[in-house]
Amino acid sequence: MSDNAFTWPGQRQDDPCHCRLAEFLVMDVQQSPEWTKDLLDKTALVQSGSLDKWERIGNAFCLSLSSEGAEIEDLVDENSSPKRITLDEFYQVVRMWLQYIELSNESSP
């Protein structure tokens, strides 16, 4: 969908799931620490089994969390198939996103 500046250790640039996750964070979660923390909380609840599933529709993507993983569906490109990654990997990348945006916000005037 778009290029973005967010990368993380272990990111596979040619992996469509990793590309989709980066796009989701940049376009839907954006620079919102509150949204990001809520996302971490919901992921932890699903991981622990306290919540069976959770879904959020954003600007360009629909995120579904379940015991099967984090599935991100592109709402703009109807021909694009949903992409799925494990909850653990999703949680770790979202944590890195939070660190990234907090550092970005600290360096902003």
C-alpha cells in the first residue's frame, strides 16, 4: 500500500505479512500511544485466553485477534488476501511500535 519508515529487528522485507503489519501500524494505529497500549492490552487478553477474540476496524485495515493469531485484512484493496502472524510476534512488534512512536514524540518540537 505504501512505503513507511518503521522497521524492526527480524523484519522480513519480502514477507507480505510483515509488510501488512507495518502498513497497519503506520496507517491505522498511527502515532497514538493510547491506541497502541490498548492494542497491547487486547493482545495480552487474547493470548491469556481471557478474551476469545477481538476485532477493530480502522482507516484501511480490519484487525482480528484470536488464538489462531493476528489477521490483518486490507479494506481498500479487495483483491488482497488477509495476512496472519502469530500473536506473540504481533505483540512484540506492537511493543516496538510503541517505543518507536514514543521516541518520535520526544524528538518532535
